[in-house]
Amino acid sequence: MDKRDLSTIFRERLKLLLTRSDLNQSAFATAVGIDRSALSQLLSGASTRLPRAETLLNIAAEFKVSLDWLLGLSHDEGVTGEIRESLEIEEAPDGFDRTLLAKWHAEAAGTKIRYVPAGIPDLLRTEALIDYEAGISNKNREAQAGETQYRIDYTRRPETDMEVCMPRHTLEIFARGLGVWDRFPEAERRKQLLHMAALLDDLYPTFRLFLYDGRMRYSIPYTIFGPYRAAIYVGDMYIVLSATQPIRTLTSHFDNLIRAADINAHEAASFTQKLAAMTFPSGSV
């Protein structure tokens, strides 16, 4: 695109944002971190120069538009992606039902939820595992338990359709007490696997777990909330994608994980139960 055309489109879209904001030029300039004279120059068209990258980012963030739209590279005004701080469970004073994840689940009710967990799926954990993981992560145990119960209740709703895909080796590593679970007692690991098998059987087909070979496939943890958004878990933050194309791309990635699954959803409960039997022969714990 010619620089003059780019400048013209930017100026027109900046004027549109100014009109929508109901702010005067001075207040608008303050909101995006520039002085009024700089804003006047941008609006006048006297120069084809664009503002600094920092200013462009401030404008996009303040008025929740995408940079592509602001610069005329897209007709889609919506933000294509954003990074939000996660509401850690212990930071939610009113419980899990007030966190972002609960809100996103509620908004996606009636659509398919696709989920790649970071470890043992939250709603399949026993109270003993919740206590153990809360202890090593310094998270609030009551809030963790509340999240687990919320997810179970959500999954029992008749309109729920949830698919979970994870490496088979996560369960095998757990069963052997390796990694972060090296201090989790054998007896509790066995109970966790049997609890998980029972829930998988109880919740099927509303909740479907697929297990793939982690040596052949890799995935970061993420959740796709129907067609509305995808949240990629990165520790204390979520990268939240709301544009159609990134959601479709992640959905395609998830579907490929399912196609590569060694253990399909109707086999998951039986596999988990057999894993418990093989790892902990009768009378060993």
C-alpha cells in the first residue's frame, strides 16, 4: 500500500474513533498518551508520517480495535488477539464462578468446548490430588475444589459438549509417581486413577477424553470456547484469541490431536482402570 494511502486511511479511522469517543481533542490525546498538538497534526493530513508504534498500540488498546484495522490492512475492526492477566483461583474472592474461565464457559454453553489440559484435567481430580497440587503451587485449596466441582456440574448440563485431548504419557507418568507427583502417595495415585475412570464412564458422552502419543505430537495447554474465543494458558496469564481465523486454526490443531489419538473417548475409562490395575497390583497399596 502506498504510504499516502496508508496515512489517509489511518487519519480517517482516527477521526472515526474521535467521533465515537465523545471526547474533545484534548481528552482524546491524553487518553492515548500524546499532546493535543500532535493529535491535531495527525488529523490534519499535513504529513504522511504515521505516529510512533507506541502511540499506535495505545490507540488500539484504548479503543479496542485491531492495529490491522487502524492501518487499513483489514476491514475487521475487532481486536485479533489480546493478552490478559489470568484471575488466579486464589484471587477470586467470590469463588470460581466469578473468574474469567467460568464466564467464558457460560458464554459458550450449548457449543463444543475443546480442552488440552496442562496436567490431570481439573474436573477429574480427587480431593487428595487437589490438596497436593494446591500445596506445591501455593494455590487456595478451597478455590481449587470449587473449580473442580464447577466443572463437573457444568459437564453434567444436558447442553454440554466437551472434548479433552491430552498425552497418554501424562497418565502413565502420574501412575508411576514421577515429575510433580513424586511425593503423591501410591495409594492416592491408585484412588485418583479409579476415580477418574469412574467419572469418565459416568460423564460419557457429554465429556469425552482422547489420549494421544506425546512422543509423536505436542501441544501447549489451551481451551477453545465454541466459536467465540480460545485461551492459551501460559502460567499466570492467558493469551486470548477472539478472531475467527486463529480460533479455526487452533480447532484444526485440536482435531488433528484427536485423529492421532491412541485411546479414543469410549476407551478412556477402561484404559485408566487398566492402568491402575497394572501399576498397582491387588494388595500392593
